Amino acid sequence: MSRRSLLAAIHIAKKVARMCTGCNRLFFGELCPSCGARGRPMEEWEYRQFLGAVTGEDSCSHADDEGLRKVLDLFDRAGFRDAYPYASPQKSAWRARQGTIAQIHRRARQVFGLDGNTRVEGFMRKVIGKQDLKFCDEVELRRIIGWINRTAKSQQRGDRK
């Protein structure tokens, strides 16, 4: 993790950190996991004291990278990552694309049978101009799903006649 990323994560954690009014424990959430008391926002002086105890400095800008890692590790042990998991936009988009690709494979087998993937590849080459689903963007993947669904609908109409 870069220094900038560490600083950003620490400052986000500081902003949402809470101190227990009952046992004075650092936690993230509404109620203290130890005693169940309500929490209050972490005060600036408490944060500075926390930094001083961990890094020997009263500011993140003066602390070295190892000290910043220790601070973030302590925030994580207090529950920061569990309460506020980070999902990057790129990773979220990748997961969405993978889900859509899996949906295309499932739906193609349902509609076209065993040669479903071959039919999808043919449509993709002819209409979209791509060789593989992994090269398609989300709009193109949705277009393929639409084609599969339209084909299924027309097959159903043909069965009724």
C-alpha cells in the first residue's frame, strides 16, 4: 500500500471511529462490541494521543510508513475493515462483467442447448465484431443477453403454433 493510500485509509477511519462511553474502547459501528454502550465520535486530542502512542508522532505527516501501517492495523483490529469494506470501482465493474458473462453462458445453454456457446460466439463475431466475451464491454454484453432473450421468445412463439 502506498503512503497516500495509507494516509487516506487512516483519515477515513479517524472520521468514522467511535469511542465507547462505557469502557472507552475504540470501535466502529453504533454499539461497543465489549459492553454494548453507545459510542461517541473520536475527539481530535484522542486521535493525536493514539497516534503518539503508536508512532511517536502526533501527526500522520510526520510518521514513517511503518508507523502508518501500525496505525491502520490497529484500526483494522478495532473493526474498521469489517465495518467499512473497500471495493474499488474497477473491481466492482470487473465482478459485474464476470457475472454478466456467466449469465450469458447459462442462458445460452438454456435457449440453444449444448451448442449455445458456439451460437453466441457467432453472433458476437458477426454483429459486435469481437472474438471473445472477455473483450466486450457491459453494453455489448447486455446486447448479447437481449439477443438470447429475443431468440428464446421467438422460439416459444414457434412452439405454440
